[in-house]
Amino acid sequence: MKQGKAVVVFSGGQDSTTCLFWAKERYEEVVAVTFDYGQRHRLEIDCAKEITKELGIAHHMLDMSLLNQLAPNALTRGNIPVQDGENGELPSTFVPGRNLLFLSFAGVLAKQIGAKHIVTGVCETDFSGYPDCRDIFIKSLNVTLNLSMDDTFVIETPLMWLNKAQTWELADQLGALEFVREKTLTCYNGIKADGCGECPACKLRKRGLDEYLNSKVES
Ligand code: ZN
């Protein structure tokens, strides 16, 4: 039986769209929240709008331009190249404090609308060194949110221990594999669905999808 109300932190990408389907199965009412922080690709926001409209999910857009102002980065500035981190450094796509801020604002929204569950697609498995994707960070923030608002929120992270292939498998189990494949944007070059095929995000996405589809054929 479905229970309660959930806020899903939603970017329009593969992971958060899978989380949206996961939440739809689980909760009576699902609300999506997208943060506009001057993303390199406005198409990301358009994808998020289209997806929530198609699924009939209430959608909040919150202005987070402050984050862009504070943290120039490859995702927020067209002139900074997307690069993998070298010598233990973080990739140029890292936005410091992003999940801290997003989840805090999602918590405030949850408080306002009486939702107890906050769902996020963060994942520690394909860890590219982002400290705020770690399980320990989420658990710590969960305690902080509850103390800050004297409430009993639960931050749900359905993808935390899944690799990319397993995330595709979850989408498939939720009957959403084709939907996620066609309607989401992961590509750093702003190309929907299967993307440019060249950037780190596309390579990771494709590798996971191929791995999952191959395992499906074998079994
Ligand atoms: Zn790409």
C-alpha cells in the first residue's frame, strides 16, 4: 500500500527520473523539485518540466542562482571545460555544497507541504569523489534537518549502492526503461537521450546500459 507524501529532488537526468518512478510506486503523493542554478544546459530544465508534465507530477522550480554566483564550475559556466579530476582532485563538474543546499531547501519544502520523505538520486557506487554523494553525508544531513525543524524526515536514497547497470535494471523493473532512455538528459554537451557519446557522463551512462542489456540477453 502506498503511504504518505514525498519530495523528489529532480534534475531531469537518468538517476532522478528513475527515483521519480520509484517514488510513484511507493508514495500516495509525489512532488518534484528542480533547482535552477544557471545550469550549462537550459535543456535540462526543459526535460524536467516535460517529464513531470507527462507523469502528472506537481513540479516546483526553485531559483538557486546564488549557487552559480558562488561556485563557477563546468556545469554552470559554458567556458569551463568538463574534465575528470586528476591526481586525486575533484572533477571540474563538482559544485561545492550543491547537495547540502538542494536537500536543505527540499527539506524546507517538505516541511511546508507536510511531506516526510525526501528522495534523492545520489549514489556512492560510481563515486567520482563528490563528498556530498556519500551515504555518511546523507545520514548526517538527515539528523541535521530533523533537528533544525524538529521533524522526522527520512531522506531516501534508492540508488545509493547501485552501479549504473543496476540503476538501468531498477528503471526496467519499474517499467520505465524506455521512458528514462528517451526522455532524460545526462550529457554534459546537452544532448537528450543517448547523448553525444563522448563526454564522461555519456560514457558512464552507455557503459551501464550496455552492461545491463547484455546481462539481460545472457540470462
Ligand atoms: Zn555527452
